[in-house]
Amino acid sequence: MAVTLAGLAPMEAMATSLERRTAPIAAPDAARPQPGAAAEGSDGNAPAGSAAETRAERQAMETCDALASDPDDVTRPQGLSGERSPDAVEFAKAIPACTAALSAHPDDPRYAFQLARAYRSAERFDEAVRHYDRAAKAGHAAAQYDLGQMYDDGRGVAEDDTKALALYRQSAEAGMPLALHALGLAYRDGSPKLAADEKEAARLLLQAAEAGLAAAQLEVGYMQQAGIGFPADDAAALAWFRKAADAGNADALMWIASFHENGRAGLAKSDEAALDFYRRAAEGGNAFATNMVGLFTADGRGGLAANREEAVALYRKAAEAGDPDGQLNLAWELANNDGSAGAEAEALEWFRKAADAGSANALMWLGNFNENGRGGLAKSDEVALDFYRKASEAGNVFATNMIGVFTADGRGGLTADAESAIPLFRKAAEAGDRDAQVNLARQLANGNGVLKDDAEALAWFARAAEAGDLKAQNSYGFRLVNGTGAKADPVEGVRWLRRAAESGFTAAQLNLGKMYEDGVGVEQDYAEAAAWYEKAVAQGDGGSAVNLGYLYSQGRGVERDEARAVALYRQGAEAGEPIGQYNLALMYDTGRGVAKDRAEALVWYRKAADAGEADAQTEIALAYLEGDGLERNDRQAFEWFLKAAEQGSADAQTHLSLLYVNGRGTERDPEAGVKWLRAAADQGDRFGEYGLGLAYLSGRGVGSDAAEARQWLEKAADKNLAEAQLKLAELHDQGRGGPEDPAAAADWYRAAAATGHAEAIAILAERYRTGRGVSSDQVAAVALDRLAAEADYAPAQFRLGKALMEGHGLPKDETRAIEWYRRAAAGGDEDAQAALQALGVTGEDGTPGQGGDPAVRPEANSQTTAAQ
């Protein structure tokens, strides 16, 4: 991201080394001694000597003063402005002129000082030091300051901070503003040779500022706004910045711009005013201000139209002028928004330059480039970790977060240590890094390396969400909806999901769509759900494609379109969504929206099963068990049922129990069978409850207990499982596991009959015929027998034929009676076969009626339901 100004230290906001003569100072009002003035008691005439020598001396003195005088030297002749930079002295002419002037006036330190400046300009540093020393020892304040610089920089002498400070102090005591400034900075910043003293620094810099030195005015302003050595006072700081700006100081203009941008010192926030001052500072040579004009241009602030190309040009100008922030912003643009060949390699070079200038952000990016192999670098977690550590030590909190990631994952040569990662995440999170806040929240939510704490996790998600992190907004909203870490608040949760969704975060769009689909925190609205799913699908989200496909398959909120559903399921399936793979398999399996194709269905079932989708694993198991599309293989069936069962699939658990009971694909183990039935039953699965009831009834794999059997069968019966209702009615009839209760039995037979269960209908008919548990009702009995007969239940078909033959409850009709006898006989009913033989009537196929194998009703707990 682009870098903005926020309380930068002066050396970060400005050039790395302050040019010591950046502004002239006003000469004191006291009269200065004039070159060649008469000594006390003289008559004012020139010294004795020839007229030619006097003219030569005077010419040399005038030339030396004109070329080498310093505007900061209070001893210079009146009327001369002087040359600010000693490196700009015209040394070829100045050296002979100043040599002659000094020779004529060896006791005047000004000429020694000016000759030193000329030698310095000529880079004859040894001679410069010798003459500076001569002037300094004579008490020349400007020479003392300049000689201090020579010791500071190690030019012409060995670098010596102690001597430099001593010379600055001598010059400062004489009131030299530049020396006061230099000594003030030394006290403010401290060094091995000088303990930091903010109060002394403030005193010295204020003295220099009051003497009119713009550089000192800038520093006083900086220290006052930061509360260093002075009470924090933005208004006083702004006044000093204005004084320095009036003297032409570009750095002060930059600070005034910052105050306007951030609304400090009583100023109203104004991007327009800030931009004006940033532009003026940039024109004055402040590279950071050039970078800031680039930021305003990129973002379209201060009345500008957003223009990335112009912004990049400004970043480049600032970068080439040595501004680390400009280098960083230019590198960021090249790395993330350029895309041209060589852009990342150039970005890498600018990141390196900014890092060399001390930019912690640039060090972090160098870590990123090494981690991901960008800019032509080989991927290296080890090198990346080294840069992240350097960036973290320099104050980059995202880098601290990344060290936490490497520590948790065991990367870069580290041993995975989730516990040691927690303090790193916490340090970066408390410093405001949003990624660290999210990482810490997730570790707390999962109990990874720290005690699980949903409440604290929620608090960190909230902090990151408030700071604008879209991932956190989604997680925070989702947890509020579900009451994870706090009391459930679906309405507030949906508000946060919407905030992230409207910002384009696909996971939030998916979740918000689901809230509308299910009516959680909002009114149920399938059309609105579809609209949010569409937004996420347009961004390539596979999960949303699956959910939208389901709406199309059901015609909810959209016009039903199974072909569109198939296309969406395919999009999700190809994106690796197991549910999409499973749903696509179902569409092929049933021929909905696509040609029926069992082989293709099995391909997608297998993909979903391999990805861990339990329902798909169950389908693969069934295919192996039944030989349906796959070669029958009981062992493979067992292994796939086991995988699904271990994931909690009740359907797989009930099937697995049957394999254990019957010894198919595994050793026979009724106890294991009961274990899996109980697992399904504990989930409230009616087939598991029914199977567990049968196990207690038979004592297979568990101790026989009819009373316990009744309880489990009643649970399944209450869920409208006809087989359980039928078996429970039988127990009530027999008085097993509880009192005999024909009326209760009749109620359960009636419940099973209401599901269309033919046997239950037939038994209920017999109850009405005999009056057991109900009032006798022959008409009702015949009507129920007819229902069961029409459902091809052979015993009911025989009884209906008998009623027609005998005229009980129906008008006598021998022809129709024989038709029902024939249907019952074909269904294997022995009574019907005997009745036909007694009548001498052949079966439906012309042969005498005869019995076959009795119809076998499969156990209900072997049935499955298709997942929706």
C-alpha cells in the first residue's frame, strides 16, 4: 500500500543529512570592525608602505571577501551577502587573493577562515583544516563551527566526535546559530560521546531559531508538535513551521501541509490546502512532499482527478531524489499494479534502495519477494524470514505477524511451534496490524497454541473488522449470527456480513446469500439470496455456484432451470467444491438437467468421496455393495461406509452396522454393529433408532431388553418410520417391554397405515374385522383391505376376494372374488392358492394355483434416503 505521513521523525520526513548552510541569518546590529581600519589613536591613514603594495593588498582583501566570505560570519564586511556553501567558493581566484590578504593581515582570523573555505572548495582538506584551526584558535565562531564539521565528517582529519562537539560548543557560546543548531541536534539525538538531553536540546535549538535560523525553526516546530523537550503544542509548532517556511524552508512547508491534511493546531482538515503546501514544498526540493503529491494524485484527493500514471511519475521523481517513501510507493506500484515485463525486477531494486535508507516497510516487502520468488528471486523462506526479522526490529508490525506465521507453520528453518507464535501475533495485533489480529483471533478460536477462547477471539475479530479488514468483518458477522463467543445477534451479524459483501468479499457474499436463503437475521428472500450468490459466482466462487445451482434446481427465487443448475454445480465441482461434485453426480444419476449417466455420476461421486464428502462416500459404498456401476466388492463397501460413518454420516453408520452383523466385508461383530447403530441413534436418525430397538429386542450384540427396545422404537415411530410403528404396535399387542395395550397397538397400526404401508393397512383392517383395540366395523375393514390389496399386499387381496365370495361387507361377486384370489396367489399367498384349487380354477397363467416363496420384507434399517 502507499505510504502516508503520520508523525514522522524529521530525519525520516526530510533528507537524511541536513545541509548546514541552508538559510542566511540576519547579522547582528552591532558595528563590525572594518578591514584595514585605523588602530586606536591612529590618524586613519593606511599602514606604512609603498602605494603599489597598498593597492595590491586592498585588491587582494576585496577579492577574498567578495569570493569567500560567509553570510553566517558576523565579521564579514558590510554590504556583502557572501557565499553560503563553502564547496561553491571560486577557489582558483580565492586562494591566491585570500593568501595575500592573510599575509598582509596575519592577525585577522577572517582571512584565515576565508582561505580555509577556499581550500575546502578545492578539496585540499589538510590545508583547509590548518587554516580553520588558525581562525578557530583566534576565537572566530564561524571557523570553529566549520572545523567542527571537518571533524564530524572526517575530512582532512581523522573523524572525531569529541573534538567536533567541543568546537560546536565554542562556536555556540559565541552565539553562532548554526553551531547552536548542530549542538542542539547532538543533545536531542544523543550519542556514545554525549548523553541525550531533550531539555538542553530544546534550549539550544530555540536560541538558534530565535536568531532566525530556518533549520532550527523547523526543528523546534518538530519537537513541539511531538512533545520532545517542549510541552506538546501544535499551535506553537505551526507558528515555527510558518517562520521557517517564510524563510523558504521546503521541509517546513511539508509540515504545514501535514497539519492541514490531518486538521492539527486548530486547522480544519483540508486536502486542498494540504495539496497546495505539498506542491510548494515539492517545488522547493522536498522529495517527501513530491511523494505526497503523488499520493493525492493516485487517490484523487485535494480536488484532483485520480490518475495512477501521473502518481507513478511523481513517485519516481521522489524516489530518484532519494526519498524512501517515494521509493517504497514506486516499488509497490510496480510490484502490484504494473504487470509489464521487468516491473517486478525494478520494484525489487527500489525496495532495496528504500530498505538501505532504513525503511521498515521496504524490508518487509523484501521478505515478501523472497518468500514468493518474485522479481527474479528464488523462493526462500530462510531469506524471507531474515528480512521479516529485520523489518520487525525496525518497527514493521506486519513483519512481526509474518514471523508468527513462519513460527506456527515451522518455515524458514524453524520448528513448528504454535505456542511461540502467539506472543508474536499478539504483539503485532496490539500494535494495530489487522492480519495479526485475524491470526490471533483464529488461534484463539481454534485453541491452537493457546487455550480456546471464543470470547477473546470475537473481540479481536471485532477490532480488525472495525479497522476495515474484510476477512474479519465476515468472521465477526458469522460468529455473531451463530452466537460464538457472545450471545447470538443475527441482525448485527448480518450487518457486518453485508458490509464485507458490499465491499466485494466473496465469502461474505456467500454467507449473506445463505442468510437470505435461510431467513436468518433477515426476512427469508430467495431472490435476494440468488442475487448475492450471483455476485460471488461472478468472482469465481465455487461455493456460491453450488448454492445458486440448488436454487435453480428447486426454482426458489429464480425460475426453475435444472440445466442451469447442472452448469452451476459443474462450476463448483471443477473448482473443487465437494458438495458441487456430489450434487453434479446426483444430477447425472437421476437424469435431471442432463442425460442420465451412471458412469459419469460415479466419476463425480468418487471425486467428492476422495475430498471427504460423507454422502458421496456412502454412495460409492452402496455401489460396491450392490454392484451398481462398480464391481461388487464387500470389502470396498465396508471401507467407504467406515470413512463416512467416522465423519458422522448416520446413513453410513446404519449400513455399517448391518455389515458387522452379517460379516460382510469384515469379521462378524454384532457388538460393533450395535456401536454404530447407537452412533446413528444418538444423532436422532430414525433408522438408527429403529435398528437399535430391534437389537435390544433380539439381544443381538447387546443384552436383550424389550423395555429399552420399546423406547428406541418409539423414538423412530414418532419420526413417522412405518416399520418402527408396526413393530411398536406389535409390542403393545403382545405386552412385551410394557403392558399389553390393544388400543395403543391399534393407534400405531393406524399411524403406519397412514404412511401407505400395505401390511399395516391390512393388519388394521383385521383389527376392525375382529374389534381388537377398536370398535368392530366390517365396512371399514373391507375398505382397508381394498387399499392394501390395491397396494399388492397378497394377504389383503385374498381377504378381499373372500369377502366378495361370501358377501361379507360387500355385495357377493364370485367373478371379482376369483380375480383377487388369482392376484393373491400370484403374490405367493397360500390361502388364495388353496381357494383356487378348491374352486377348480386355474391361476392367472392358466395353471392351477400353487404356492411360491413367501414375499420377504427387507429390514427397514437397510434402507437409505437420497441426500438433498
